Amino acid sequence: MNLQKAAIAVALVAGITAGGLYGVEVAAQRSRIQGLIETGKCLDCDLKGADLARLDLKKADLSGANLEGADLQGTNLGSANLQRTNLRNANLEGADLGCNGFSFSVRADGNSNFGFQIDRSPITPSPSAPVGMNLNTTDNGATVSLNFGGCPDLTGATLQGARMPDGSVHP
């Protein structure tokens, strides 16, 4: 009987300790999120599984942060520094990546048929360039794509399994 009481006591102490450690981690993560909101910076910080949905993180510096499994739905990440950030299995659905771009296409064929089209379809610019441009030509026409900046810098970021703004899952 004493062995049972000892086992129960050990289990209770272990449960209380584990619960206390979990509470400490939750409080620490809340503190990191509050710091991110106030300063716009959380370099190399652990925000695994954090709820960052609908926050304005425009121009935030999250380089090297662990955002694995984080909820970033509807979050503004325009011009954010996400270099080396772990976004594995993060939910970016509906997130605003701040990429403002347009594509202008002019097409013609040998029968004097002419077409013109404008699409909102940003290109991926160099992170240091405020404006990016691509020009593609064919025998039948040309397409000019312009990006007016604002895309986050995802250099070296991990996106495996992340749900992208359009709802697709990154391979």
C-alpha cells in the first residue's frame, strides 16, 4: 500500500512540475510576442506554434526565428525580414506579403490579331531593390512584369508544409 501512495505522489509531483514548466513556456512566448509587437523585432526567437494571426508585422525583423506551426493567417508581413526563418507547417493563408506588382502583356499574331492584358501578378524581386522588372519576349509579343517592392525577404527560409496565402501547401 505504501508503494502505491509513493507512486501516486511521484506522479502528482511530475504532473505539477510538467504543468508548471508548460505555463512558464507559455508566459515566455507571450512575452516574446509582446516584444515583437512593441519593437518589430524578434531575432532568432522561438515562436513555435504561436498565434500571430492578423498582426501588423510589416517591416518586422524575424530573421532566424522559429515560426514552425505558427498561425500567421491574415498577418501583414510586407517588407518583413524572414531570412533563415523556420516557417515549416506555418499557416500563412490570407497573409499579406506586401508584394505589389502588375504584369502587362501585349500579343500579336501573323493575322493582325492584337491583345493586351493587365494582371496583378507580382514577381520576386531582389530584396535590396525597391522596384523590380522582368521583360519576356516571344515571336508574338512581350510581357513586362513590374514589382513595386514590399515583398518579405525569405532568403534561406524553410517553407516545407507551410500553407501559403492562396491556401496551397508548399511542398
